[in-house]
Amino acid sequence: MSRLAGALPIRFGAGWNRLLSLITLLALWQAAATLVADPGLLPSPFATFRAGYAELMRGELLFHVGITLARVAVAFALAMLIGSAIGIVLGRSPVLDQIFSGWLVIGLNLPALVTMVLCYVWFGLTEVAAILAVTINKVPTVAAIVREGTRALDRPLFEMTQVFGVKPIRVLTRVILPQLAPSLMAAARAGLALTWKIVLVVELLGRPNGVGFQIRTFFNYFDIASILAYSLAFIAAVIAIEAFVLQPLDRRLGRWRRA
Amino acid sequence: MTGLVLSGVARDFAEPTPRHVLRGIDLSIAQGEFVSLVGPSGAGKTTLLRIIAGLDTHHTGSVTWQATRRPRFGIVFQEPRLVPWLTILDNLLLVSGPENAARARGLLAEVELAGSEDALPGQLSGGMQRRAALARALLVEPDVLLPDEPLISLDTALAERMRRLLNTYWRDHRTTTLLVTHNLSEAAELSTRILILSPGEGKLMADCALPPPDPRLRNDRAVSVVLEELRRVTHAWPPSDSPEKQDAPSALSHAAGRY
């Protein structure tokens, strides 16, 4: 029996399994749309793709997705930079950690919506306010993860660099950052997912473009098909970043471990 | 006189049980001396080395380097302390700067690691890693060389070649050296002076000057003369037919018993 099962061609590769899973999801969507039978509430996959194609042809889709991705990129980079710096300092200095870890807890628990509203009130409905709001939301997460990584740094190696008087910049790039790579990757992953969700809300609240703004516009017209089309396009972009940027980076950084 | 001066150096450990590791060490090492610090495990040899290297600052008394500038230390820790994600060559260049690649390759050849420059430390045996660590210490052209049991896990033939390397290096550079070892014959072969830390007391039990070791290497008769001299100084050296096999721990515990 088991020999027979093994001989049957039912063993697909991982890629086929994923494709199959995607097709199942589309089928379920189609079934649900058929059941609801109201394109205004739940358009079919085909209607959604048609709406997306129309937006693409008008040049709107790529423009707004691009604007949003640019905001994500800037806020993400700023938050990684500031958050890592704070995390490294707090992880290395017990005194500073005692003083500021409370601030970090406040930052971690500050609702994203509050920062957005406050930033828009204080700095106006500007690009700077939008980026700032997203950055402030993400910095504590990055700082907390990097702080844990810094606490686990290899002390003997650090002593070695100390006795040999290795230049601080070289210690940072050759000894500290490679050890922090797993934490930084974890922070990047957690951060990216958080950032793009927040960016959409920031755009919805106070920007004249971007995916969030478009979703608000379509919401006003109850154009669910276009909302879904933009969501899918954006999800595809984020998955592409994960697959073509983060995962290769992760593999590269972890190469020495497999040696 | 220029050199290293320790006065009243003492160090207490609170963990696991409170004890005095070192008590009132007064010592001056002139520039160019090759000093071996001998004693059984737990006598405080490594602690003294760490205090001199500036890694242990929780001590009383003072350590001063009487020269115009801060000394450059070349340390060889008991564990190799190579950076696991840097190649052997990059590990050496980390402490010396990339401009010294040619010299680094030369030193790696001298410690018989030619061909392993691009290997990661994890791909080498423990003995090879220790030799790389020795090459790293020599590469910085230290004012004070601090090898902590550099030959301990090497096989007999290799340990012999490394002893010769240490001896040659010292003859060529007259680098002030403080070698920590528990092997008396190793100390006798290499040093111009032997210090013995008494077990349990944290004090220097013997301080014995020797003629320069140039012709002494691999000369069994000369080594036994040195051991004879040590026996005279400590008043209590156990007689032995083969001084080569004389290990400090057993010899010293014996000596301490008769003291």
C-alpha cells in the first residue's frame, strides 16, 4: 500500500504546493462571491483583476503604490537607523537602560493612531509629519529587539578587540554588527510588516496620494473591487521585497554559520 | 629603566566563594625581558595577565608602563578568540589594519598556516586556531607580548616548533614578554626570568633570573640546570629523574607542603 502511494505521482515540489494553495484561495474567493451574489459587497476575483487592470492602464496603480512604497522605505530606513542606535546603546549600558527602558515601554504601547493624529496636529498635514508618525511607531520595536541582541554580544571577542586597540568603527562593522545581524533581520521583518500597515492609515488620514488615500477614495464610492485590487497589488509588492531583498540578505548574513 | 611596573596589585573574587586571588604583587619587568609566570591552575596567573592587559580593572595597586607612550599589547588568550565570521587573514587584519596583509601572510606561514588564509576559524582544528591567535598577537609588533598558555593543546612536535618560533621572535625583537604557563620546562627553555605564583596564597613564591635563553632551547642539560636553580631558590623542589616531565601543579603542591 505504502509502495503504491510512493509510486503514484502525487508528490509535488514546494513551488507546486504553494501554487495549489493560491489556486484554492482564489476558488474559495470565487465561491464566496458567487454565494454573496452582490458585486458591490464582494466582487469576484475576475472583477477585481479587471478593476486593477483598469487602474494600471490609467497609470494610477503604479503611481500610488510607488508613492506608498517610497514612504515605507524612508520611514523604515529612519526607524531601523534610529532604533538600532538606541538599542545598541541601551544594550551596552546598564545605567542608561535603567533610565530609559521605561520610555521604551511607553513607546511600545503608544497606539499608532495617537502618534499619527498628534503628528498631523503638531506638524500639519505634511509629508514630514506622515513619515515622522510612522517612524516614531516603529522605533521602539526595533530598539527593543536590537537591545536584546546587544545584551547577548560575545564578551570575550569584545575583550580581544579592546586589548588590541581595534578602532571603534572596525569593531562596529566587523565584530558587533555581524553578531547583531539576526536581531536586525528580525527587527526588519517585524518592522516592515508594521510600517506598511501604518503608512496606509497615515495616507488615509492626511495625504493626497498613496494606496491609503486611494482606498479612502474608493471607500467613498463603495468601489470594493478597486480597494481589493490595490490591496493585492500592494501585498504583491511587499512579498516581492521579502523574497528578493530580505531573504537573500538573510542567507548572505548567515553564510558563515553553515561553514 | 623602562618597562612594566606593578606595585601592590591585589585582586579579590567574590564568586563563587570570597577569596584573595592575588595579594600585594610587587613586580617590575624591564623592557626586553622574557618572563614566564608559572603556577598551578587557580594560582591567579591569568588574572594577573588580565590586570596587566587592562581587562580586569577591579584590582587595587597600580600597573604602570614606564615609557613615553601607552604600550601596545599582543595577547594570546587561552581560547583562540578568533572572530568566527572572518577568514583567518581577515582576523589578523582586524587588529593590524588592511595595509599589513603581506606581513600577516608571512606570519601565518611562520605558524604553519600557509594555505589557510581564507578559511573560517570553524573550519580549522583547535591547534590551528591557537596558532592563528599567536600570529595575530605577533602581527601588531607588541611592546608587551602576553601569551596565556599558548602551546597547551598542541601536540608535542608542534609545541616544540611553536616554542622555537616564540624563541626566535624574542631573539629578533627583544619584545617584553610575559608568558603564562604551568609547564616548568617550557618556562625554563624560553625565559630570562621565571616567576612562580604560589598556589592558594596569591603571592610570588619565587623570582629567578636566568641567562638569556638563546642556546638553551632543546638543550636538555641546560633545562635541567635551570630546574636545579629553581629548586635551590624555592628550597623545596622535589627531586626527579626527568625534569622534562615535571609539571608545575604537582611540583608546587609538593613544594608548598614542605614550605
